[in-house]
Amino acid sequence: MKIKTKQFRVEEGSKVDLDKWPTLVDPFYESKENYQEMLRGHVARLAEQQKLLYASNRHAILLIFQAMDAAGKDGVIQHVMSGVNPQGCQVFSFKHPSATELKHDFLWRTTRDLPERGRIGIFNRSYYEEVLIVRVHPDILASEAVPNGPAGKQFWHKRYRSIRNAEQHLHANGTRIVKFFLHLSKEEQRKRFLARIDEPDKNWKFSAADIEERKYWDDYMEAYEHCLTETSSDDSPWYVVPADDKQNTRLIVSQVILETIEDLKMSYPETSPARRKELLKLRRQLAK
């Protein structure tokens, strides 16, 4: 079944109301076997495109994942990127900033980990935490020593502007950015938290802090709405991906990534006549 990804894309300038975006849609697969077959096909195509990306050495791909706890970011990254050469792909997870990172502007620590040309970079959480968790918990700003502190909406608008400008700069210099918000329902999160308690091999994934953050669900949804509205652009779009069905989520994300890379219309570097002559000479030497 063809996955029409446009339905999940936040168009530039549109106002996001997450109540109107589904957390569950009809599956794009017919059975577990069909899902596995579809995902294998996506992974194989992605592996080929990654080779082209590396060989052409003109673009970089930055994939950003944001979500509430238990939405399945790790699983998506693991399954979708399973066929990509590790030398051409790096994953960075951003947690609480270190003392050194807090001495710099909020974009500094992620800028250090941007992908080189020819490579795919994955941010599991990102600089967007600075307009999400920090907006829900503004006391965090005290540790960032922000001059004058937050001054209402203008403070957040300035952060959005900094993000938009940074992403425009990256796009102009060859980095293609795609951002995924895995849209999980509160009820599905509850079920996944229960599974983390009931299944011993998942206990390590759960803590009391997860329950505490759940109390701020509505505040987080509002923060995400502002963030998606302010920072989705034609060049660096957000995709709101239904996350209640993990298999469907992986198929949608992998299709979006494929379309992004294939739209670059890359090809392997052409061999010049002089280079071809050199190669033939080397071949004759090897043949002897």
C-alpha cells in the first residue's frame, strides 16, 4: 500500500492543534509478515541511497526525533536505520546539558554533532528540548544563566527565530533536515508504562520521574503545538507521525526519509576520460 506522507507533514505557516492530528491511523500493512516485508524493502532502498549520499559527498541528512516518553523513538531509529552502514550514520542522544554546555548558547552542544556531507545524522531529542521541556519547566532557565531571564512570549519567539535561522543556514549549505514528532496518545503511554513495570526486561526503562512528567501532559502538548507551528518550514518540515501503532510509525518514518533522500536525485560521480585511462593502466598492472 502506498504511504502518502503529505498528510503527516506540517505545512509552513499552518497553526497546529494536536487534538486534530491522529495518534492512530489505519495500518499501511495487511499482516505482520507484510509489515516486515515492507520494512525490509524500505531498509534496502535506504541502504542504497546512503551509499549514493556518501559517494556524491554533496549533502548531509539530519533526522530529528522528538516525542513524549514511551513513544518509540529508539525502536524507530533501530529498525529503520538497521541496514545503513554505521560509518555513514551517527546517532546522538541529548539529555540534561553538562556544566560546560550550560556555559554556551542553547544551540552549541548540538552544533558540534551535526553530520558531515555524505553522512546521515540522527538526533534523539535535540535543541528543540529548549523550547519544549524548558518551556514546561521554566525554572531550568536559571541554570542556563540567560540574560534578563524569560520575558513572556517574546523570549520563546526569539528562540524559535534562532532555530529557524540555524536550519535555514544548514539547508543553504547542503544539509537536509527532517523532523519527526511521534504523536502518542496519553492512554497508549499509560499502557506502555504498565508494560515496562510488568515485564522484568523493561524495568530499566521506567522511573518515578516518568510518572511525574506525565502530570504535565497538557503543558507539553501546548508546547509542542507552539513549536511545530513556529518551526516547520518548506525546507525543514515537521512530520506529526501517529505513534500508537509502532509498526505503522516505522513504515511512515522510513517512507519520509526515503522520499527526502531520493528527491536529491543523486548519482555516483562520473569517471573522466583521464581517470578511466588511469584505471585501465592500473588494471593491466594488477592483471599481470
